[in-house]
Amino acid sequence: MRDATRGLRLLFEGQRWAVRHGRDWRFGMIPALITFAGYAAALVALAVWADDLSAWATPFADHWASPWAGLFRGLLTAVLFGGGLLLAVISFTAVTLLVGQPFYETVAERVDRAEGGAPEGPERSLWRELWISARDSVRVLLWVAVFGVVLFAAGFLPVVGQTVVPAIGFCVSGFFLTLELAGVALQRREVPLRARIRLLRGRLPLVLGFGVPLVLAFLLPLVAVVLMPGAVAGATLLARELAPAPAAPPGAPARADGPKPPR
């Protein structure tokens, strides 16, 4: 319980950091706004063309007696749009972090420096960092898809499917959302994806205390845009607890203060 409370506190501390650093907050919202605009346009297009897509995909229903063809295609249209909406919610954070990699890496570094003991980031090109982030995000989304299929099937169980399964679903979403957000700071610490998963799994109450409230907030898309910079800042604070930077050796030169510009 204490760890869960600590996770929630880190979430609020991250948002407070973003509010205190208004310039970083505004810049950090730019990638989220770009991603939100792209997803909104895609969903509008899907809503407009979903009926035609359903009719194109089901030519065998052309000769069905009324009203079965309409009902079947209406159900398929709803499933298509619902699936697109679910995919947008699941992948929004990953795509936003990929689009805003330089922004959020700078936010994570500023938080690290403000707290002290910031690690030296790996010397990689921007394209190399984007490739690593994209590769890890795809792997995380595949894990989310596997859990989603299992939970969807479990949702048909009587009673349990309507009570326990949704709660587990929010916990799974909170875990993977935190994994994506903390990945910015943990990638700077050169922690590979499998090691990140082990770190988060070892402090599960802390991770869920941070991630589950954020998942509930991110259900509102515009709220996700506003909270994204603070979520990265809070996830950096969480990453510092999971993987503290090694202490500098005696006599080592002090690092210069102030953030490095985005690469």
C-alpha cells in the first residue's frame, strides 16, 4: 500500500514539475498535439468510410434476407470503429513518445539534473535513438495485444468477466503505460527492454500506483495531451527509484549544470 501511494505521489510530483517549468510543459505538449491531430483525422476518416469498408468486406451478405445483412454489417462497422478507437488509445503514448523523442529526452534530463546524480546519456545519433524507441514500442504493443486478446476472451466469463477482468485490464494498461513513459529515462541509463520489465515487475505496487490513475486520466484524449510532459517527468522520478544512477568516483569532475539541447 505504501508503494502504491508513493507511485501516485510521483505522478503528482511530475505534474507539479511540469507546471513549474512552463516552457518545458508547452514544448512537451507539441508532440502530443501533433499525434492527437493525426489520430483524430484517422478516426474521422474511419467513421466516414466504415460503412463502405464493411460492405466491401462482406460481399457474401448481399443476398441475405432483410434485416440480417444490415444488422451484421452494422455490427461489423461498430467493431471496426471500436477496434480503431482501442488501437488509438493503446498506441497514443508510444507514438507520442516517438514523435517527441528529442523533447521528452530533454525533459527527462532536466528532471535528472534538478534531482542530482544525472547519468551521462549514451552517445547515439537521433536516428539511432528513434530506431531503438520504435523497436521497443512495437515489442511493448505486441505484449499489450497478447494481454488484450486474453482479457477479451476472459470478459465472456459470467460475473468475473464484468468485475475482475476490467480491473485487471486497467492494471495491465497501467503497467505498460508506465513502461513506455519510464523508457525515456531508462533508455538514457542504457537499460534494455527486458531489464526494464523486470525492474517494473519487481516494484509492481509502485508502478500500478503511478500507471493506473494515469490510464484513467488518459481515457480523455485532450487530458492526455496536457498531462504528457508531466507524465514523462514523473516517470523519470520513478525510474530514478528503480535504477539509481551510480555514484561518481571520488575526484571525478562535476558535471556542468544546465540541460543539453535536443539532438
